[in-house]
Amino acid sequence: MPGARNDQTIWHITLRTYGTWYATDDAASAVSHGRESPRRPRPGAIARPRSDPVQLSRPQRHKIESSLPEICTRGGWQFLACAAASNHVHLLCTAPHSVPGKTIQALLKRWLTQTLNERNSRSASKWWADGGSTRSVTIDEYRANAQNYIARQRTT
């Protein structure tokens, strides 16, 4: 697959902001193999957040998008594409096969939280929802669709 060495995995990582995606949300879409498809409600998703939902402002989204290439370098991953929306963030990157997607996702949440807390006078007690999506990309068509989907959502 173009863009990944034989010892690398391409990952499509999605982070959701805290309190903005509920069990009843079915209007959101996710990139699928070859097309966009409706997202099904997550079993056990929270009905109501315990604190105010986090909506990322335009400056916060810009900061996330401009920080992700450096964050990928810090993690030892190759940055491919990213987009930050008001309620979620997408990252497409490559990483060694030995690095699980959940590890990348956890580090992204930690490092983006530090970035956002440094930049904002208000620091959210919780920027990110639990979970999110970590998909290994093994089909060229999925990668192309993910890159197009992400490019359409970019703030910058």
C-alpha cells in the first residue's frame, strides 16, 4: 500500500470530544470501505454527560490540526492527514506494527489535552470521550476515502 513500509501499519484514529456523542446519535457518518455509512449507536454510550459537553472552537481546532504533525513525530509515527471538527478529530498516520492503535489514541488524547490546556485559559477537566475509533487501514480504497473525508473536514 502506498505510504506505508512493510514494517508499518496505517491507522485511522478518531477521538470524540466529551459529552457530544450519545447512544441515540445516528446522523453522524463514518468512513467505510468504499463509502460513507451511518454510524450505529454504541452499546453502553452515556445518555447524558456528567459535566458540560466540550465543543472545540475554531482556534482550538486550528491548534489541534497544526499540532498533530509534531505530535506524530514525538510518538515516532508518520503523519499523513488530520482534521478537527467541533466534536471530533481524525488522524491518519503510519506507525510500526508493534504499536497498537489504542496506544496511539491514548497518547494523542494525553498530548492534545496538554496542548489545549496550555493554550486555553479554561482547561476542561475532560476534553475527550472514552473510546473512539482505531482502524488499521489495509485497503487502498479505504485510505483514499479516509483522506478525502478528512480533507473535507479540515479547519485550516
